[in-house]
Amino acid sequence: MLRAKHPLLHGVLVPLTHRLARARTGRTVHFELVPETAAVPVAAQPR
């Protein structure tokens, strides 16, 4: 479905990226996106 809607991105670039990543690491790599905590710098905190 995505390949039909975005043929260049999902038909060419995504598979190519996956192949290059596998060639570099030798296996499938999984990434987890974790949001940062809402740390406010001391100078930016209201007084």
C-alpha cells in the first residue's frame, strides 16, 4: 500500500537502506526511539 502511494521512497529508498544496513552490521538492527525527559536548563526556568 505504501509502495503504491510513495513508489520512490518505499519502492527504492527504504529497501536499499535496509540492504545497506544489513551489509554493514551483518544482521537486522532494531532501534528504539525514547523521548527525552522534559529537562529545562536552570537559566530558562521561571523565577
